[in-house]
Amino acid sequence: MRLEKCWFCSSTIYPGHGIQFVRNDAKIFRFCRSKCHKNFKMKRNPRKVKWTKAYRRLHGKDMTQDSTFEFERKRNRPERYDRNLAENTLKAIKKIDKVRVDREARHHALRMKGKKAKEQKEAQKELEQHIHLLKAPAVLQEDPSLTLPKIKVKVSQQQSEENQAMEE
Amino acid sequence: MVQYNFKKITVVPPGKDFIDIILSRTQRQTPTVVHKGYAISRLRQFYMRKVKYTQQNFHEKLSTIIEEFPRLDDIHPFYGDLLHVLYNKDHYKLALGQVNTARNLISKIAKDYVKLLKYGDSLYRCKSLKVAALGRMCTVIKRIGPSLAYLEQIRQHMARLPSIDPNTRTVLICGYPNVGKSSFINKITRADVDVQPYAFTTKSLFVGHTDYKYLRYQVIDTPGILDRPFEDRNIIEMCSITALAHLRAAVLFFLDVSGSCGYSIAQQAALFHSIKSLFMNKPLIIVCNKTDLQPLEGISEEDMKLVMEMKAEAMKTVLGQGGEPTNDEGVLLTMSTLTEDGVIAVKNAACERLLNQRVEIKMKSKKINDCLNRFHVALPKPRDQKERPPCIPQAVMEARAKEAAEKEKRKTEKDIENENGGAGVYSASLKKHYILSNEEWKEDIMPEILDGHNVADFIDPDILLRLEELEREEGLRQAVEEDDDFEMDGKELTSEEQEALAEIRKKKSLLIQQHRIKKSTAESRPIVPRKFDKNKEFTTKRMGRQLSVLGLDPSLAINRARSRSLSRKGRKRERSPAYDGGDAMDVDVDTPKKKLRARSRSLSLSRSRSRPPSEVTPGEGFKDSAQKVKAIKLGKKSVKMRNKDARNGRGSNNDVLQSSRQLPKFARSYGGSSSIRFFIRRFMVAASKEAGNAFWSDKFTFTSFSLPGYMLFWQF
């Protein structure tokens, strides 16, 4: 039993899932679900489809090179069974996973580093430039605080109507 | 040696099908077209040909049937008797006889009718003669229908008879039911006969083949025979009797010494004595079966006596053949088919005796003399008295001895399997012979998948070292990281500012939405200038609201807007009579405020009421109300006729009514039946009917025809 990788999105394919397509030149394409399969049939390039791992790696969204990836390599020659080795391997897998997850998180944090400052700067600018949508500049000059004006009651027009009614 | 193969007989069709086949063939293979204008000789020839053709076909097919079915007298008496036993000989001959007579009858009919046809004088007469001829032939066939069905059944059964060669070396197995005959044949040949605990499991003869001394022997399994008088025997038993009677074979009489077949040894002995006449000139061996249940030595005295009697009888046959009189080894044998103990010995004995007998007979017959001079067995003459045994090297002898010993000692996996309960119960442990550093690890189960990874991909002898390195790296990196962890936060927005920002964003998105709506509808809707807003969108109230939302005081702007409004200034002068007569406006700025106000108010009031249809509002696009009225009239006129006819429009499925009388009276917009319009309408109806038909038959499109019709129509 082997877990494979989906050719399109690079997620793991568990047993009992997905479709394998064998081309005439004997290259095997494995897909984890029909979404990937249909995209493949449409001849889409996974490097251009945003949600695939290939895209993310290519555009630097996810970590590409790391020593943790070296541990997991497909070996074609089987090793003779050794209980200690098996035990150690199992423990090691867990540790390696942890390390890899930490590193990925670090990569992500690094990528998002300057976001907060940028957002704040942008917000400031917007506020300065478009405050006229909320408060007329004349009013702003008088009252530089940002309290928004409330809708005032209608002016003398109605009063004059009432007067007229009374008159006639 | 003729191989009797009844599988090659052609299928006999049932009566009806027979007739159908022949008649359809006649119809297909002879010319079909004939007219009464042809010359009379041609007509006669036409019909004569049909009659003769039909007769020939019948003759052919019936002849094949007659020839292919075997004649019981001409075939080997074994088959003849077998077929007689299975299907009654008389019945069979009768059926074939009927087919023969049918053939002759048909020939006669055809001859007669051909003679009559020679003098047929009209088409009709010739035709009826032919019909009569064919009809009579078919009746003949219909009458032999049951015979044909019977022959078909026989054919099917014959095809399934076992192919027994009566002339070759044969071993026959007989005895009471359930004694073990079928098990024996299953053991020595590749035949797969049913073995069941009930009697008469085997209901017909079965053939198997086995080899002995490079020669092939037929082994025939028969159904069991009961001890009954000859006349009472049923068909199944008669099969075995027939086989016994006609085949020159070695006979193995099976005896069940344990009595588990349900019949005692006495009964079996009685049977033996009643059919011993059939064993003349045949090498007979008495086989005691089921010795695993009851060994031969253990039976009672009387039974032993009976068995010895039988043996004596069998010995007589040996004597009769000129074999050694004192050799009684091959006469009475014991075996058990369950444990396979002695089965091969029985087979060998039977084959040996048969072979010897056949060789003897051949030697005695004349034929051998022709070939005898071609045989010569050369034996070298001994030179001296020295013994020269075959020379085998010592090493080979030792190896042979060792092999023999090993063969005894070694235990195979199969033996282990059998010990532990057989194939279904025991499953061999495949991990037994694993070569591992530690024997305890043989039964270990290693996981293949962990947390979405394949464990096999990680297995590496120095994984621990590498893991250590990794952890060291990680530790270092973490230490470095902690130093430059936090970021400068910078200025954060206060809650007030955040609120304002949210508002700004909301307003912006609203504006964008509105703009998008306007953009999408801009092409389909004309842009009405603001001064002609019919829906009263641009009011001072609205302006006031918008300005006060921004925090400004709108009163000044509103007053200014009001003072410049049209109602105060007055509209452009109109000369239309449909307007309120007295209110013709004369703009005068100096009219007193009161009057102005009253007028403005009445005008504003009148504006809020619904307008008359001919009144033209400024944004509509009409010059004056006269134009508007005319436009409305034109529009109505264009739909008037269609509405009257209650139709959907020109392009819909216009199934024109058959006559104007089908229309309701009010919809008829043309004159009486004598009017020219009605006449033209009728023409149109007829034409469109034709068009309707043509629509489906030709590539005539409906619209292309009806359109000019309608255009004509509209002119009236």
C-alpha cells in the first residue's frame, strides 16, 4: 500500500480515492479527485492554477527547498527488516514532521512580515483623502475632529407651508 | 477402425419450419415477376419451374435425413442394440420410413402437376395449379411433422452418446449399484463421473481412457445391474447388458465386501451367477472393493464360500484362454478406491489379461501370418558362461540410496498442511523462512503508512544521525529567531478613525455599485436630462437631505433652487386645446406673491395627479400632443388586425383555419361569401394546406411560401 501524490494539486491520494490515467507512452497520471482530473482533461497547466501546490511553490508562497524534504525519498531497493530501525524511523517521522511544519510557519510569517505596517499606511491615506465623502470640507475646517455629522431636521420650507395653510 | 460419430447428422427441422424454409427458398431463388400479357409458354414455364424447384428441394432435404441417420442393421451390433434399447428400433424405422414415403409422394405430386401445367391456358389457371401443387406438398410434410420431431430428438440424444470404439481394447466395469464402479473409473482415467450415495447415479455408459504399456485402453463405466429376470429390466440396465453382450472386453465384476451399497454378498453372488453367461470368452476379474471398511479376510464363512465360487467361475475363463491354469493371482483382487489401495494393481491386471488374450487371438488368426515373417527378435548368443551384470558406479548407487532415504524423511509443506486440517483450515506461514538478524522479529508487522507519509520512503540506516543534525540546526535557528521577533507596530487607528474608515468604504462601494448599474443600462435606456425628470427624483428635499448628511446647512441652497424653479417662472407657452383652458400661463414676475403661490400650488397639485393620455410630458420626445395622439393611434392600428384574429404574431405556428366559418363571428373582418376577399382567403387556405403537406415532404420552408400569402392578405 502506497500513498501517491496527485499530479495536479500534489495532495496525497489515499487508497480507494481518485483516478489513474495511463497515457500511451506509459506515463501514469494520478489524480486525487475529479476536480483535478477534469482540470487535467482541459489541459490546464497546474503551474498557473492558483490553488495547486505547484503554483504556490513556483510563486514562492510555500517553502521550496528544505532539508526536511530530503528525508522523504522514494527508495527502490528494499532494506532488510530491522526492528530497531523501524522503531527509530517511526519516531523520526513524527519529529521531522514537526520540524517541517515549524519551518513552513516561519516561511509564511516571513512572507507576511510587512503587511501590518502597509495596511496601516494605506488606511491613513484613505482616511485623509476621502473624508470629504462623510464630512464637507467646510465643516471639517470648523470642527477638525472626526465626529460624523448627523442628519438635521428639515428647514423652514415646511413651516412656510403650514403658514400658508393657515392663511388660506 | 471406424469411429462411430453421430454428431455429424444435420439438424432435422420441425414440420412447419421445414415448409417455411423450402417455400421461402422457392420464392427467393426463382423469378417472381409475371404478367398476364406474357406468352402462354412463358407463363407455363414460370410456374413449372416453381413446382419443380420446390420438389427438388424437398427431395434433397428428405434424402439427407434418410441417409444420415444410421441404419440399425448396418452398424456394429453393439450400437445397433444400444440404439434399440434407447429408442425403439421399430419406432425408429417407422419414422424413417415415413420420411421416405413423404419424399416419394412429393415427387409424384410434382410430376402430376407439371403434366397438368403443360396444358394450362391462362395465367390464373397456371397459378392455381402451382398453388395446389405446393399446397399438397406442404400438407404431406405437415403430416409427417411428428416423425420429424421424433427424429430430431433422437438426433440430439445420439449426438451425446459416448464415442465407444467397439473394436479396440476395452475394459468393462459392472456390478451392483453403489459398489464403486464410477469411483474406480474416476481414479484411473480422467473421466469425471458423478459419484453419489444413492443408487443409479450413473444412468448411462461413460467412457474413459487409460494407458498401459504404451497402449490406450477404453474403460467403460456402466450403470448398476440388479438381479432381476431379463424381461423386467429397465432401459438403464439394458444399456449395461448390451455393452456386456457385444463388446469384446475385459470384465471387472465389482463386489462390495462391506455391504455398504445396501446389498449383501449373497445377492451380489446371485447376480454374478445370473449374468455369467455374458462373460464367455472374456477375461474376467473379480474385484472386491471397499476393503477399507471390511477386509476380505474378515467376512463370514458363507460369504467366503460364495466368493470362492465366483473365483472358481472366473478361473474357468482363465483356463479357457490358455493361460497358466495355476495362476490365480489375477482373478480375485482386493482394493479400496477411497484409500487408492490396490487400484493400480487391478488396472494392471485387467489390462494385462486383456492384452494377452488379444495377442493370443491375433496369433491364432490368419492375418498374423502375413506380418510374422517381418518380426524377428534378435538375441545375441552367449559367447561363454561368464556373468556380465550391468555396471553401475559406486557413487551413483550411494546417491540413489541416499535419495531414497531422504525422500522418506523429508516433510513437505503439503504434508504439514494435511496434518493441520487440510487446505481450507490451515494457511501456511510464509514468514517461516525469513532471514533476519534476530529470529524474534519474524512475526513483526510493520506499518506502511504513518500520518500521510509512506514509511518505506523514510527508512534509512543512518536516519538517527541525520535527525540529530536536523534538530541541532533547528535549535540554532530558533535561537536566532527569538532575537528579531517583534515588529514595529506603528500608528494604530483609533476607534473613531476606524468607524470613519468603515463609513468611507461603505459609501465608496455604494457609489461603485450605482455606477455599475448605470453603466450596464446606459445603452438600453436613453439619458433624460435632469430638467425633465418624470419620476421626481431631483427634489429639494433630497438635496437638503444629502447636504445635511455632509454636515452643511441646506436651507440657503433650497431657497435658491426654489426661486429658480419652473413652476415659479412658468412653463413654455402651449397652444394645445387639451390643456386646462383657463390656466394658460403668462409669465409675470410682478404678480402678487399670493396669486403666484396659489397658481404654483394648484399647478404643483395638478402635477401630482395622473395626466391625460394625450398630454405630452417634456421628456417623452413628442413635439406636441397632436403628434403624441397620432403616434398612439398608429401603434394601436398595427396590432388591431392581429388582436382580432387572436393570433400571436406572424412568426408563430400558423395553422390556417379550414374555413372562415370556423372563426367566431366578431373576428371575421371581411365581407360575405361572395366577396373577393373571401375568395382569395379560400385560395390562401388551400395553398397553405398544400404548403403544410409540402413542409414535411419537400425542403419547402413554410415561411417562404406563406409569407407572400400573408402579405397579399394584409392588403385587403
